[in-house]
Amino acid sequence: MKIKKPSTIRGMNDLLPEVIATWRHLEKIIIKIVESYGFSEIRLPLLERTELFQRSIGADTDIVEKEMYTFKDRNEKSITLRPEATASMARAAITNGLLHNQQQKLWTMGPMFRYEKPQKGRYRQFYQFNIEAMGFSGPDIDAEIIIMCARMWRLLNLKNLRLEINSLGSGDTRKLYRNELITYFTKYKNNLDENSLKRLESNPLRILDSKNPDMRSIISNAPVMLDYLDPESKKDFEVLKKLLDGSGVKYEVNPRLVRGLDYYNKTVFEWITDDLGAQGAVCSGGRYDGLIEKLGGRSTPAIGWAMGIERLVSLYEVDNKRIENLKPYFYLVTDGNPALLKGFELAEEIRNNFPKNAIQMNMGAGSFKSQLKRADKSQAIYAIIIGEEEIENNTIGLKSLRAKGDQVEIHFDNIISEIKCIVE
Ligand code: ATP
Ligand code: MG
């Protein structure tokens, strides 16, 4: 019986070696930048108790309603593959007592899981880079984490990213605004789509986030949060704008930007590109002053952002060449067991002396001709050749694979010093 070719689960991708160098390049620069702003790495489990996400993200959000990978484990406990990182970060800060009279600046990176409709820029397993600053009430830190993004775009040569900001206010005025929205949308009850109707009572702010074009005109005439801001939120938003102005970071105030999760308040923002079609949000963030207390910790103001790495890589490839993987510098070809033995010894010696230059040894023998073919395919610059004759003469052959010219013979005693000349 023929076995069917196995495939990945829909929306979950293999990341092949040819793209990894670019991923690593971006990750390396981002890590360098966030660490230069004082963020430290934290690594978290991919699985958490389902209730963590229900309680933090909110029951009436797309994520909790229909996108979570939730299972019962062998103990009949409901567990969920993390759909985002903020809830886990807040949980970890509480679990490990990281917030007792302390501020924390943390970053993490890894896969998230959401059962969405897969398409370009939208996957079921996707990767995020996340930062969270806990114990900071802003708006100085709000500005700093946005300015940090602007630095990344510059250093990564990412173009065409624009920043949208908004304030969702907090406390009682948020409730007041919520009631205004309910009153407004109730007037159009007959025109609301099913989702919006459901959200009318439970989470009217989320109606503003609707992607249904039929809802656009009703939404565009809805009351605007910025008109209802409490004095503190209003002041903070003004300071944030001044700090961004002063730092030369351009932005657009988008009063409809609400973000799809329940825990946000005050500052929210999104970096958006038009270069990637419909999936334009590259980095999204906001303040979540109430979340840590809601999860059982002491009341702690906090803010963070999440960046989609696939979208970042796609945007990078619009204006930049894909980064190539490290190629071997030498490819070592041998003939016969004594040569193989010598080859192993020499390869290790070259690795000791020239750790930056990769050397790949031919494995699985083969004729000189077929070994040299492999050497060429490996894109190495030089082939090192050890045959019976070389063993007899205590030499190796060195042949350039990229330039014309004869093979040169080098005595065993001089190998390292001669190689030093060509490598440097
Ligand atoms: P979108 O509006 O595109 O659905 P979102 O508001 O759901 O994005 P967040 O939950 O804020 O996104 O996640 C932060 C970032 O993670 C997004 O800005 C995006 O770059 C990336 N992202 C979110 N969902 C996906 C996905 N399914 N596949 C790939 N990247 C994603
Ligand atoms: Mg989404």
C-alpha cells in the first residue's frame, strides 16, 4: 500500500533553511535594540490553563470565541495553546513574584496559535516578538516603546510603516463612553450584523473594530472616545503626542483604533504597512493597567507590544535581499581510509584555528569527480583534497572552486599558516 505524502496541519508552516538567515538577522537586531533599552528575556510555556486567556483576553473577542486551540489534558483539565503572549507574561510576573516593588521590562519570542482562516500573512501557528513593561504608568514609557519600534524600522531598513495611535481612556469615563455607544448603536439595531448585535451589550467597543464593510458608515458616525476621555487619560495622551513629536516619530490619531482584546485602556497603537495587502498590522500594542490585578496580582500599570515576525520578514523582503545562509569556506575531499583519518584531524584543526570559516567534509566517500561535484554544489570557495598521493607526500591539495587555476600542494607542516594567508 502506498503511503500518502505527509503534510503539515493547515496554517502551520515549516520554515525551511533558506529563510532562516533572514529570520535570524531580524531577530538578532531586534533583540539587540530591545536589550539596549533595558528589556530582559523571559521564556514561557506554550500551554496555559484556558481560564487565563478567557479572563484576560475577554469572552467576547474573536480569539476566545473561535480562535483558540483548547484541549482537555489527560487529567481532564482544559488547557490552551497560547494565542498571544501578554496574558502569559502577566501570569508569569505574578507567579514568580516579579512585581513586588519592582518594575519589569521583559521580552519574549516564539510561536502563537490561533484557529484563523489561513492566507498570506495570517497563519494558525505564527511567530511573535513581544515586549512588556510592567509597573510603569506612562506616558513616558508609552513613548519609549514606540520610539524603540521606530529605531527598529530604521536599522532593519523597513520602509512604508505608519503609526496610528489612540487613547481608550479608563475608569468611569470609559463606562460613560460605553453607554453612549450602546445608545448610538441601539438606534441602528436593525442594520447591525450578527457579530455586532452580539457585542452591543457585552462589548460595544468591539463593534468599532468590525472588519465588515457594510458596517463602515454606521461606525464612522459613532461617538468618538477621544471626546469622552477622563482628564488623566487626556493629559497622558497629549504628553505622548508631544514626546513623539519631539522625537520626530510621525503618527496619525485614529479614533476608531480599539484593538481586539478586552484588557486594553488608555494608549493603544498599531504600526501598519500597505505593502503586504490586507494583513497590514505589523506591530500592535497598548496599555493594560487593569490586567495584572484582574489575574490576581497587585494593581500594576503596564504596557506592551507584539510584532508578527512573518509579516516583518515579508516587509523586509520588499526592500531588501534575502540573507543567505553561511556557506562552507572549505570542502574536504578524501580518498581511502588513511586520507579520511587525516581529513578528520585536519578539519578539526582548521575549526580550531579558523572558527569563523565553515569547513564541510565529504561524507559517504565517492569518486573524486563526484566529491568535487558536491564540493561545487556546497558553494564552498576552496576544495581541500587528500588522496593516496598526498598521504604519501605529506601534503594536501588546495583547489579554488570559484577561480581558474591549478591545484596547489601544501605540506602538512605549513597548512595552517598557508590557509591563514588565504582566509585573511
Ligand atoms: P489582525 O488585525 O491582523 O488580525 P491582531 O489585531 O489580531 O491582527 P494582535 O493580536 O495584536 O493582532 O497580534 C500582534 C501581531 O501579531 C499583529 O500585528 C500581527 O503582525 C501578528 N499576527 C496576529 N495574528 C496573526 C496570524 N494569524 N498570522 C500571522 N501574524 C499574526
Ligand atoms: Mg486577529
